[in-house]
Amino acid sequence: MDAFKNIGGDENTLFDGEVILRIVESGASLSSASSRCLRLLIQLHVKTPSSKELLVRLTDEQDPFTLYTCVVRDDDYISLRQHQGLLIDFAAFPHKFVELVRNCIQENQTNSPRFVLVLKCSGESGGLSSLEVVEVNIFKHLCHLALTLAPASTQHQLTYLAECCKTLKAKLASKERESYENEQQLKQQIRHMQDIIAKTSNEAQEMRMKLEQESALSSEKLTQLLHQEKDKFLKVPI
């Protein structure tokens, strides 16, 4: 198992998301572990039809300098399988590993998770760490799988930082585009409201003029009627 290098061939992302890890410092136990949310990437790289590599990468979106990687190749897995007593072959390993990760995520939502992801850190600067899938029960903490993670090389760190910058730039462009579209939509809504207000104001003005005309006409008719009644009254013999 080696640290990640630039790998050619097809990439198949099996998992890419945030996970809760129990962080165990050097010499400490799981019971004293702290929790930390990191992003886990699991990719299957197909170099040739007969050669595949599994990339496991841990990163922290809040700290771009946090970068742990591991690559498990076909020949690496033979030793890993023998050493850890795994029962599956390499063809099934990537998907079974993802199943374990998803099981840990689901268990983490319970009060007493039975499966947890553990990151055992080396006490040395730049030392190796271990990503483990651990089953917790009343008898013991049973490690089902342990993968050795190495801090990224300077070149890989720079490559990853460039990817982060590219991603941030794309997000910024997307936010700017979204902001511009929202601004245009808001301006359109304002123009629409202004049109409605202007139309309503004109209709109100027309209605007011109409009412004033009708009121004036009614007043004139009433005045004429009063004059007529007055004339009739004056013509009545006393």
C-alpha cells in the first residue's frame, strides 16, 4: 500500500462524502478518542483490464493541508488479506469496504454505534496513520479492517491545493452567476411591481375622475330637481 500518485486510466468513484471519525492519538485508547468530521474519497482506478488500484483519501474541507492517502493494488491486497485474515478477494474488496463505511455512517446516528471509523494517528510528524473499521461490543474492540494512510507528498499536496483552488474558483463563479441571476430576477420583479403600481394608480385616477364627474352630475340633477319642486310650490295657489 502506497501513498497516492497520479494514476492513469479510468476512475470510478465508489464513495465521496463526509464521515465521523474517532481520532485516537498515539498511545491512547478508543475510549478517550475525540470525534472529527473528514471527507472520505474511495475511488477504483482501472489502469488495464487486469490491473486495478483502490484509492482511499481523507481530507478536511476546513483545512486543505490535511491530506491522508492510501492506494491498495492487486498485489498489495494479497499481503493485506493474509495479514488481516480477510475472506474476500480484491474484486469484491472495494464495494465491501464501502458497505462497511456506510454501515459505520448509519450506526453513528444511534446512541451506541456498534461500528465506528477510527483514525489512529502516529505520534511522529509526517508519520503513518491507520484508518480502521472497528466493531464495538462489551467484550472487545474488534478491528475488521485497517488501512495504512500516509501524509501526502509535497508534490501531491501542491496538486491537491491546486484542485482546491480550482474547486473554490468554480464555486465562486457559480455563486456570482447565481447572484447575477437573482439580481436580474429581482429587477424583473421590481419592474413588474412598478408596472402594477402604475397601472393601479392610473385606474385609481380614472375611477376618482369618474366618481367626481358622476358626483357633479348628480349634484347638478339634484339642484335642478330642487328648483323644479320650488317652482311648483310657488305656483300653488294660496
